[in-house]
Amino acid sequence: MRLITVGDFRTRVGERDVSDLNDLMGSAIDKVTAILESLLRTTFKNEMITDTYHLDPKDISANGVTVPLLLSRSFVNSDVVPVISVGDTYAGLRIAPIPLAFTDVAVIDNGVGVVTLLENNHYEYISVTYRAGLVDDGTGYGAYTNVPEWLQEAAFLYAEAMYTNLKAWVNVDEKKRPSSPAISAPQDVLMIIAKHIRWRPTANQPFLTEIVPEEG
């Protein structure tokens, strides 16, 4: 899936609607989508995820301490309430997890993907199950249909630079051109995504991330 459609990109750059150019534009958008996933440290595909954490016993012994958990994904879907489970041991968490009511014990930054436990529950092991990713409802002509405006603009700007690079690359003799027409993210793109990059060095990181099988 792509962050923007070939049709929208073609209109933006004023390009002709011809097969070869459409293929190049699609290739540029695909490359940019993958690179932005990497830069934002997430995956855009919509999935149910369970992240599991082992908290430092020294941290969980204190009272009145909030506990930040960095989820493995951002773009957490707000219409699905996350599920928090805890256990004294990892085996206990897996075999007989103790559920906690999410809204009673935690808050979440859906865009960045950070859960903050509002109080210490004194359990070493904790898991968070949630749905994250962008939505493909089938009407986006091959692109996600709920891309935030800032991310869409970053994709357009980066794809413009990538497309210009690709057009120049294909016109170079095969024996002389480099194997890959990669291009670094333009400065204006980096400025757009800077405040959305998932860098939370003080937050707890999951030691296990699992994709939850979808029913049906």
C-alpha cells in the first residue's frame, strides 16, 4: 500500500498520463512509503499487535511513579481500546494474565504510540494489545485512506525528489548508471516528520512484539 496515489501525484507534478511515467511515479511512491516507515520507526500496515515488557524491579517498587511504554507501532487506532494484562512472571503473564481496565490505569498518545501507566501496579511483566496502522478501505486506488495531512505532504515532497531522480537514472546508459537510484530525504521532509519520530529513550521498550491473528 502507498501513502499517496499515482493519480494524485501525477496531478501535483503536472505529468502526462502514460504507462512508463506512471510506472516510474509508482516506483517513487513505493520507495518513499518504505523509507518513511523506517524514518518514523513504525509500520503503516493495519494490524492487531501485542507488545510485552519486562519492567525493572527497582522501578516498579516505587509508589506514585508513572511508567511510560513505547509501543512497537504508531498510528494506534482510537476506535479500538487497548487491552493491558500483567503478571508476576513471564509464565504467569502468558498462562494466566491479569487484565486491567485500560482507561482506569493508563493514557495513550495514539499518534506516536506511547502508553503511560498512571500508577505503579508493581507487576514486572506487562503486555499491551492494540490495533495500529493506517486504513485501507478499498476506495483509495492502492493508497491508504486515512493518511494524516502532515504525512501525506511529506510523501508528496519526498516522492517529487525521488521521481526526478528516477527519471534521470533511467536515462543513463545501463553500463554507467549506479545500481540504485536512492536519494536522501529532502530537508523540508525531515522538518515535517521531526516531531513525529518515535524517539523516547526513557520509555520502556517491548522485548517481544507479536502480530495477533485476525478472526475469520
